[in-house]
Amino acid sequence: MMPLLLIPGMMCDARMWGDLPAELGCDIHHALPVVGETVQDMAAAILLNAPPRFALAGLSMGGIIAMEILRQAPERVARLALLDTNPRAETPDAQARRAPQIARALSGKLDAVIRDEMKPNYLAESANPQPILDLCMDMALSLGPQVFARQSLALRDRPDQCATLAAFKGPALVLMGIADRLCPRDRHEQMQALMPQSRFVIIPEAGHLPPLENPAATLTALSDWLHQPQ
């Protein structure tokens, strides 16, 4: 089976995918968007160490980086899965919130930023929250404030990728947790419309992190995508 490149969300590492990599039964390559201050630089750094051709899946910021990888190297992406993400450029309101968050994180208050401004938006109410929230905090603190600042700047200045998706003709999956408050349903419907060959899957009992909140349903969707004929 073709290698699968997985890119996690902002301030997450490979643990964000839970047990899915082992259960998918393929050649997994984990990539973190931590080099550079733009999505273009982060995608280019990941491509340097990626297999020559691969299936590509990204969640949230990972999906945004995945779209930039597709823009830079479309010939290397055989199939694409976008989970709980957004193809559009950041809104002015969201951009304005970045600088205060970065300042707080760099002043030694990264844990407070994650706890107060990010974690409350992660999970569906039906999820068992505390173990997942503890993991999110541990991943974020392990990456540290400098990574937070670089990722925030990259998200703030990211380009619109609608044209990139419209040009992709390979097997595609658009997936979201039904209770995702960070990346609304209309963003996912737009991605599905841009890639009419894609399958749109809504994961029940999940918010922004379906691989941790509802791993069984997420595994089924990813497995079906990986085995979809080219």
C-alpha cells in the first residue's frame, strides 16, 4: 500500500492520531509543521523528507498544510483526506486575535492560552473530555511557545486554497466531527463541492478531534478512503 503522510493539528504531535496509524496497517509517515513561519515554508520542509508519492491526510492546521503541499507538489499526492479544516484564508477578526495570544505564550503563559482559549472549543459535549484535554495540553507544552508563535503566524497569513482543491482529481475524503465549533460545516461542504469526487463524512459524537473522540468511526472512514480505487 502507498505510504500515508499524516499531519496533526496546531500544537499537536503524532499522538493526536491515537491508535489509528497502527490500525490502518500501512506505511505511516508523521510530519509536524514546525519549521518556518508560513504555511509555504512548513509545507516545503515536510516535502523534503516525504516519500516520493504518498496519500496525504491532515487535521485542522494539518489540513491547511496538506493543501499547501498539494499546491506545491500535486504530482506527489495520490489521494487526499482533509479533516476538520478550512480551505479559506483567515478572517480579519481571527487574525486580530493572534498577536495577543502569541504575546501571552511567549511571556510564559502558553498553558493559559491553551486552557482558556483553545481547549474549550475542541471537543463535543458527549466526549469523555479530561483524558483528551490532558493529552492536548501535554502535546502543546511539549512543542513549546516558539512553535506556537510560528504556527500562529502561519495560520494568520495563510492563502486561500480553493483553486488548489478544485484542481485535484484523485480520491478524496472530507471529514468533520458533527460538533466541530472551530471549522464549521459550511467549510467542509465547500471542500466537497470543490472536489466532487470526494466523500463527505460527518463523525457523530465528535467535535474538532474525531481521531481521539470517535476513533472507530474515523478509522472506518480513513480505511475506506485508503482502499478507494485510484
